[in-house]
Amino acid sequence: MAKKFLIGSEWRDSGRVFDSVYPADGTVAAQISSASERDVDDAVRAASETMNNSAWRNLPAHRRARLLGKMADLIDRDSAQLADLQTRDNGKPLAESEAQVAAAAEFFRYYAGICETSEGRVVPPRGTYFGFVDWEPVGVVAAITPWNSPLTLEAQKLAPALAAGNAVVLKSSEITPQVGLEYGRLALEAGFPPGALNVVTGLGDVGKALVSHPGISMVTFTGGTQTGQAIGAITGQRTMPAILELGGKSPNIVFEDADLDLAIKGALVAIFHNAGQSCLAGSRIFVERKLYDAFVERFVRAAKGLVLGDPYDRRTAVASVSSFGHRGQIERWFEVAKQEGATFLCGGNRPSGAVFDRGAYIEPTVLAVRNDMRIAQEEIFGPVACVIPFSGEEELVSLANENPFGLAAGVWTEDYRRALSVGRRVSAGSLWINMYKTTSVNMPFGGNKASGVGREAGLDGMRAYMVPKAYYLSVDRQPGAWPPAVS
């Protein structure tokens, strides 16, 4: 039986069905009912009714915080099931999914605290009035999420939007629909009013209907740059706020004085964790020329030694990519790399063997490239590292910034003055120094240039789903100078 989607408190089956496929062996993980345009309309209406309901709009912040805390507890309770669902949907190693369940719960706990303690502000008056600023929910939020890490990326949107007092319509990727449906179930169990969180499932037509709906007040989207730009065009025409967290081709910079052991381990995590399916992956590895040969020799040997295998095998470092279609897309990029003259230092093939023949596997791949090649300029979203030599800080900064993206960057050096100097000059929303891919719920996350608009997480991550309102309270009992007195 197909899994139903959630509108208000009703679990609905439209009669249209699509499959979620387990990419490690090609079996069907679940059948999912697909929403229609009418269902999307009903979901937005349910969210609007909840927003107009004074019981939700006027619910004191400390009581919203209790709901968020309860949601976190339920995520912890069902952690094994949630981790399994994500791994069945996208093939992520189970250990990574388990870690992301814990992180998802922390998003709800953090915003429970922020929700209850967030304050407006009193502004020094410039006249005979008392002035203060209050923050209000923006309205009905459309949240559209990708397939690489739905556990954390959906929690990163739902927790602050709900904490701010909004109602949400969530549309998960059709590749990974199951986690979002579980979040809908848990929200009802936690005590959120029906309509506060609605979950619609389906293909791109469902997402387009949601973003284009006149009842939507804001869009928050994580995904590909082209789709994000199309959404930005829609929200721009309606002068509607949007958070767009898009792609990346992040520079991971290794200077001659770096701790080589640490830099090798960090570079492996940066590009091969989750099979490189991360917007902030360190996919362009810039290595100072004096260290280049030694780094590349050791990095390639280490990449070849990564255990490729079953997502449920605890020894697995790199599992399948998210879908067979995505593997095909990565392989098309290999053809582009060959045409451009890139050197394949390792990988570039499908592994062979019983388990590998059934699943969407691809070998960890290291390419020696020039920075101006397409393979070094465009996001591959797979286990594909591009290594590029550089000489000196000026060339490095120029090469790092010669790219349409600006999401993240890493710097490996024992000279922190150099690290900070380079960090200020490289366009990126996050900078790691002698580490990579660490994120925290209380730190802002987002990018520059084609990597998106806006920031998520942290205090500002909740304020992004709110609008400030300025209040002026007169303290003057005397009439003003206008209009003139009439004799």
C-alpha cells in the first residue's frame, strides 16, 4: 500500500503513485502517493487556516517551545526508524544517517530555546513617542528539500519556521520522501495543531504548484542552482522573501606548511563523505606546488583504500550514490573530463562484483585538472575530487574565486595569520581552518554568488522566517503643528 501524504490532520491518497528506490540494490524501498495540484491547494489552505487561527498565532512562545522540545524527544525515540528510512531512500551509510538523526533532534531543541528567549527591542526615540520593534511570523512557508540529507536539511527548515509561529507546507525530494512524512506524523503526535505542518509528496510539478501558489508567503529551498534560480524568479516577481541554499564547488586549500596527515584525512572527509553528495563538499583541492606531488601521491593512495560497499555495513566509508539516474549524470561528467584532457589519477569507473552490479555505485575518483575546465567549475555532486596546484597566496585567491559559487572553503596551514588573511579574501559563507565539514546549529549557514541567498541556522535562522514591525506610541498630549489652527 502506498504511503499517504499529510494535509491538516488527514492522510491522503491521490491514486497516483511513485516509487522510492533503494539505490544500493535497485529494490523498491516504498511506494508513495503523489499529491495533485488540488492537494497542494488544500495543503496551503490548511496552513492558512492555521495561521489565521488565533490559538496558533497567539500561542505564547514558551508553549511553542514545549512543542518543539516534544518533537525532539520523539525524533530521539524513533531514531532507529528514521535513520533506516533515510538510508533506504538514498543509500547513505547507516552510521551517517544515525548521526544525522541526533543532529535533527538538536535543531528542534535549539530552536525551542531560541523561541522562548528571543526578544524584541526598544529603540531610543527621536520624538515624543515610545518606540519598540516586535517580530511576527511571515505566514505560510513553502519548504522544498533535496535528497542528500533530508533528516538534517528538513529539520533545519522546519524547526525555525515553526518556532517563529509560521505554518509550513513541506515538499521533500521525490527520491527521499519518507523522512518528511515521518516528520509530519511526529508533529501531530507532539501536539502541533493540524495544518501547522503539511507534507505533500510528488515530482517537480508538485513543487512548482507549491512555489507558485498565491497563498504562500515565503519559500525556503535547498537544491540545485538552476532550480533555485527559477524559484528566485518567481519569488522576485511577487516580492516574496526566499532562502535559497544552492550548489557549491568549494576550494579546499593545502599550503606547504600544512600538517600533511591532517590535511589528507580532512580532504578525504571533505569530498568522499556521503559519496561527495554534499553542497559544501571540498571538491576543488588546491595544493601549493612544493607539496603537490607528495600530497597527490598520498591522497590517491588513501582514496583507493576507502571501503566501498553496503550502506548497512559498518565498515563502509563510501556507499552507493543516491540513484541510478544520478550515477549516470556523474558518468557523463567523466566523459566531459576526458574530452577536456583531465588526468584520472584513480577511479572513474563502476566497481564490479555481486553487490556492486545491483546498485548505483561509483568509485572514489581523483582528477588532475586545470581550474578553467568545466569539471572544475561546475558542481558534480559525487565522489569526484579535482586537484589543482598553485604558487603563492595571490594566485591561490584568484583561482579560488574564479568560480560562480561561494558556499564554503577550507584552509590547511600552521600559519593562522595566513589562514585568516586568505579566508577574508575567498568568497565563502563558511570557512574551516585545519578542519572541514563541521557545522553547528548555532552558526549561520549559506553561501554567496550562485551558492544562494540568505542564511539558515543560528538566531538569524529563526528571524529569517519573521518580519519586524515598528511600533510608535505617542506620549505627547499636545496637538501637533499641523493642520494649522482655523479661526
